[in-house]
Amino acid sequence: MAEPRTRAVPPPPAPDDAAATLAELNDHLGRFLRHADALLDEWSRFGADVRARVDAEVDRLGDAVADAAADAAIDRAADRVADGAAARLVTRLDAAALEIERVHRAARRARRRRRRDPQRRPPRRPHRVGRARRRGPRRRPAGRGAGDR
């Protein structure tokens, strides 16, 4: 069996040694606390710097999100307007296509009639634009002349 190990215990310090040891420990703890205070100050400055950077970044991101939301709202409104305009345009184009088809059919009918009877002339229709024309000079109604105002 192995022998039990024993530890050497230092003798208790003398009263003068105890005061010196206590003063040394006090000095050591004072340096330790000053260093801890310096580290806390440094971390406090670092934390304030990080907070300022994070706040600035959050503000920038908030502005970007607000701008994106506004742009999205404008885009949605523009899309609604474009869809409405496109629908109206399609309706008008459909109506124009129907009218063009009607004119084509009438032209084909007229062409066929003309081939069957080349001497036949199409019936004359009066050309009217706007209101019907009156013959003679235009007269003002009685009581509305320049002097009657």
C-alpha cells in the first residue's frame, strides 16, 4: 500500500506578517476593482456605440420598408388603373372589330351585286354630317337680335 500523502501547511503568520498580507491583499483587490471599473466603462461605451449603430440601421430599414410599402401601394393603384383602361380598350376594340366586320360584309355584298349587274348603280344617300343643312341664309329667331339683349 502506498503511503498517504500529506500536505505541508504553512505556519500561521505572525501579527506583523498578517497586517502586511492584509495590506497586500487590500492593494491587490483595489487594483482588481479599478481594472473591473475600466472594463465596465469600456463595455458601456462599446454597448452605446453598438446601440447607436443598431438604431441607425433600424431607422434606415424602417424608411426602406415604408418606401417599399408606399411603392407597392402605388404599383397596386397603377395596376388597377391599367387593368381598367385595358378592359375599356378591349371593349372598344371588340366594338371596332364588330363594326369593321359589318363594313366588310356590306362591301362583299355590294361587290357581289356589282358582279351580277355591272350597270346597276348603288342608291344615292344624302351625305349628312352633324345637323341637317337648311337652304338659304340662317335666320335668327325674332326677339334675339343684337339690339334686343
